[in-house]
Amino acid sequence: MAEIRVEHVAKTFGHFTAVKGVDFTVEQGSFFVILGPSGCGKTTTLRMMAGLELPTSGRILLDGEDVTALPASARDIAFVFQLFALYPHMNVRQNIGFPLKCQNYPRAEIKQSVEETAKLLRIDHLLDRRVGGLSGGDRQRVALGRAIVRRPKAFLMDEPLGALDSEFRRLMCGELRELHDRIDATTVYITHDQLEAMAMADRIVIMNQGCVEQIGTPQEIYDRPNTMFVADFIGAPPMSFLKVQAALQRGDRSIRIDGAAIEMPEVFVDRAEGEFALGVRPENVSFADASQLRGRVIGAEYLGTTQIVTVTTANGQVKARLPSGKAVRVGEQVGLALRPDRLSLFDASSGQALS
Ligand code: ATP
């Protein structure tokens, strides 16, 4: 187990800066997810943590020791980029033991470590089988075994389940998280799938265009997004934004929308006026006769126990998550109530949350 500190790290390729002063700490024993859209700098950041890429500036610390200039081989970190790249001509035992054999471990020690690892992954009954004949799940477990057999200080995983179909991927996510807990590892895991990140992470860093947008637990990020980018990236469907023109005094707690006043739970604003975006998640919108906001239903998406209803208003489109039993007609005029204690307010030009 190790703590990894990424300190103001930047990386420039020619004239292009892929990572712009990223700063975060991966706590010892935690499952830490780097989340963000394609090209935001996740892989470059992870490769610098692994020692596969040298930062242009900044430092990487492993348990407080500056390892920035150390090569990958000297860092005692396992980098896993694809969990199913096995050696087909070897059996399970040889596949798992391969990293130890490469480092010339004594035979007896390899045997013991491989058997312990296989037990941990519940594949000890498969040790003498060829990997070619194994099920997809067992192949993944063998690949995981190969990554954990030498008990590195940390695992860095770059979309390890990326090529799997979605159902199998969910299953493996659960297993991976469970394994992490059992072996008390420190894991850094890259994904661009927000649902996967929310399900697996202790903490998430969200990156965008080479910068950190927010770091926090899944719940902090979901409930209190720092920026409109985060609010839009997290949640399925994401947060809706309503344009509100406000003339708020310092200490004012109400926002006027469509003629009605919404009392905000906290004093968000220290700026007199401007254009704001009021953010609301679908589960915090309901239909109400005595409503704060009026609009017209333009679509409904059935999801089993709930439905997502899209309503267009003078202030923008809002999505509401309603019980699927609720009768909704496209084209009908409805009143909407927004849960005031669950609203976010953003500066519409900078996208920053006002809090
Ligand atoms: P993805 O999810 O698509 O893998 P990512 O968030 O992991 O994306 P990176 O692979 O870190 O993003 O790439 C960030 C940016 O840096 C991209 O625009 C990429 O083209 C660029 N980049 C990465 N490696 C190099 C390189 N060796 N030379 C030049 N540009 C690079």
C-alpha cells in the first residue's frame, strides 16, 4: 500500500500541453478514479505516475519519496492497461508466475506466490489449465493474478475493462473493487464511464482539457458539482440548467424564476447581478399545480420503475425523473416544482459554482 502524490504536474508534447498543473493525492489503500472525456489527459497523467513518461514540470511522490525521475521498473507499481492480454501457449500457473520468473525469483517462492494469488482470485482449481480454454471471466482473473502476484505498492489501471461488453464489464468492476478491498491495495483506475467511476471509487478526480475540474467522493461530486462541466458530465441524465437573470443583493437568498421566487438554502451569491444557470437534477423536479415554473412536455423516456420527462420552459429545458405510473402526455402544459435544498447555482459565463 502506498500514498501517491501528484504535485503540480504538467506535460507538454511539442507545442501542445496535454496536462496542465494537475495536483492531487491518492490516499493509501484507496480506490481512486481518474475520470474525464477522451483526450483530457488521463492516460498521460497515469503514465507519469507509473514512470513511463517524464513530467515537464511538477513532482510525483510515492510514500513521500520523490520518484519523478525514477524509471517504472524502480517504482514498485503495477501498470495494467488491458486485463486480457495473456500468453496463450502458457497455462494459468505460468501466466500468473511470469512477472516473478522475469525477475528471477526462486522457484519455490514463485510456486507459493502463484498459489496464494490463485486462491485469492478463486481460480486455484484452474492452475494447470491452458488459458485458451477458459471462460472470459476466468481469463480476466488470470490477468489480474499476473498483475497482483508480486504485490506491488500500487496498481495503476488504464481502462482495463474497456474492450468488454457492458454486462460483463459491470460484473468485473464489482470483482475488481472487491479484490482491491481484500488485498488492501492502492488503486488508481482510469475510465471515461461516469457510472463505473461512481460505482467503484472512494474518490474521483474529474479532468477536462488537461486540468482538474473537481476532486471528491462520488456523492460530493454528484451533489455539489464545482462547475457546469462536472454537473453535465456526472449523472444519467445529467443536471438540467435553467437560465436565470438575477439581481441578487449580498445576503439575498431568493432567485426569481418565471415570476416565482425560489428560496435557496444558503447564501450563494456575493455579486449583485448577472446571468446565472440554476442546476437541478431530474430526481429533484416534480409536477406541481402551485408551481414555481411552467412548461410543456416534449418527451418521455420509459425506464422501468421511473421515466425521464423532458419539459421545455421559458428558462430552458428541464428533465424530471417521475414514477413510470404517472400519466404524462407529450404536448401537455405542466407546472414544475424544484427542490430548493438540492439546487446548484453557477455563473453562466465562467461555469463556476457559486457557493
Ligand atoms: P483517452 O480516453 O482517449 O485515452 P486521455 O484522457 O487518456 O484520452 P491522453 O491519452 O492523456 O488523454 O491524451 C491527452 C492529449 O495529449 C491528447 O490530445 C493526445 O493526443 C495528446 N498526446 C498524448 N500523448 C502524446 C504524445 N506522445 N505526443 C503528442 N501528443 C500526445
